[in-house]
Amino acid sequence: MNIITEKEVEKNINLDEAFKFIEKSYADFSAGKTVTPATTSMEVNDGMFYSFPSYIMGRKVFISKQATDFRNNKQYDLPSVHPYILVFNSKTGVLESIIEGRYFAAIRTALSSAVGVKYLCEKPLKLAILGSGVQGKSHALVLSQLFPTIKEISIFSPTKQHRENGVNELQKKLKTVKVVCVGSSKEAVKDAEVIVCATTSKVPVFDDKDVKKDVLVLGVGAMKNDQEIPAETMGEALVVVDAEKNISMYDEIKIAKEKKSTINIVGEIGDVINRKKAIIKNRKIVFKHHGLPVTDAALAESILLKMGLLP
């Protein structure tokens, strides 16, 4: 059995190729070409355990992502989320690889957001990132590489030192993009075509009145009982999700529904890719996704293919 480390994952991801795999997996999911059961979860003390299995029909492997989310880990100087990707031979059922999942998950999530940008945004020039952690930084790196029209990235998080460190790290890696550290979410989202919400906040991280009328908001951080996106924005926007069957798990949508009479959920991003759903781009759009397991299967396959480890 292969144990694939974070460093090996980083070395063997080609963003352009991985993007195509993930884009296709969304299309396959919405077309009914995958086996993707609903996520199972359980509470463990102050944390959560999740299991995300998926099989893209006709592929040589299937996966199950196992992940824990323990928000109190900060007191132990440990990350909150610990994911692992278990990769099985689809012919024999043998567990053949285990992929360390933190860097994997960060890039997978950013690539999933990139699919949303491709289909839901006309031309991104300015990117606003709310949150300066792993997810925020991975979105800056991935989106700026895949969309060279992006010329400026504004980053805000409540802790000044965190956002300054994040900006300094990114500016060393991004030579053709202006990375700006700002002192408020209002300043960050001003004139941004795309806003990335990558926090664990339980209250909205920006004010609806501060954003453009045709902004694309990528909601990737909010999980159970979190609410990064204002209910006003959710109420005005066209809402696109990764999986309609998971909507009941998205408390951010539930909270918005409780505050607004109607939330306009258009459907799945896969339906947009497959041209079964049409999107008017010159208005507010929210792409809400939590990491559909088929995208884990797709990214795992692309990495294993590059490493020569497919069965």
C-alpha cells in the first residue's frame, strides 16, 4: 500500500490538468454517472468526524475521504481539520493508497472554486479573500494561476499579524499579481468581481451593501452553524451548489432561508457545466460548496496517474 505524503501531493499536482479532472467530475456527478452516497457524520466530544465515499463509474479506483473537524485544536497547537483520502481498486476492493489530505483538500477546494469562476463570472480582475489561513492562501495561488486576468488580490482577516504574514508569503510566490493587506472586509470586497469566504466565522464576514451588483461569492468555509455570507446577499443572489441533496446540511443556506422568504437555488454546478441550467452572469451569484467527494476522487486519480500508481 502506498502512503502519499503532503510533499508528494504538492509535487505531483498539475493545476491545469487537475482542474480538468475536477470540472469533469462535477459534470459526471450531475449527469448521474457517479455513486456518491450522502455524507455520514458523527459528533465526537467537541469535534466532528465525516466520511465521504465516491466512485466515478468506469474508473479504476474509488475513494473514501475520512476527515475530522475539531475546532478546539488551537489550544493544542494543532490544525482543526485532519483529512485522509483512502483509494481503493474498483475491481478488487483492495485499499491501495492513502493520501495525506490537508494540502490535497486545500488545493481541491480551490480548484472546485475555480470551476465556479469559469462558469459563473465573466472576467475576474480583482479577487477578495476573507480569511488568511490555508484555504485563503490556496485560493490566491490557484485562482491567480488559472485566471491570469486577475491583477489584484485583497486579503483581510481579523488578526493583523495573520493577514500580514499571509500577504508576505503570497507576494513572494505571485510575481505578476498585486497582493494587498487591508484593514477591513469593506476595503477588501470593494470593486471585487470574486469574493472568497474562507473562514470559520459564525457571523457574516462582509456587508452586502459593500459588494458589486454582479459579484461572485464563493462560500467554502462555513460548515455547521457557521454563516460567512450575509442573508441579504443570499436572498438577492442566484445560488449554485455542488450537490442539491446536501443542501439540508448547509446551515448557511438554512439560516438565510429563516431570515429571507425565498432563496433562489438554481441548481448544481454540474448542471451548469452540462448546459442544463442557464446562468445570467451580470448579477450576484453565490457558489456554495463543501467539497463534493467526486472531486476528491478526481484529484486523487490525477495525482496517481502522474505518479504512475494507477492499477
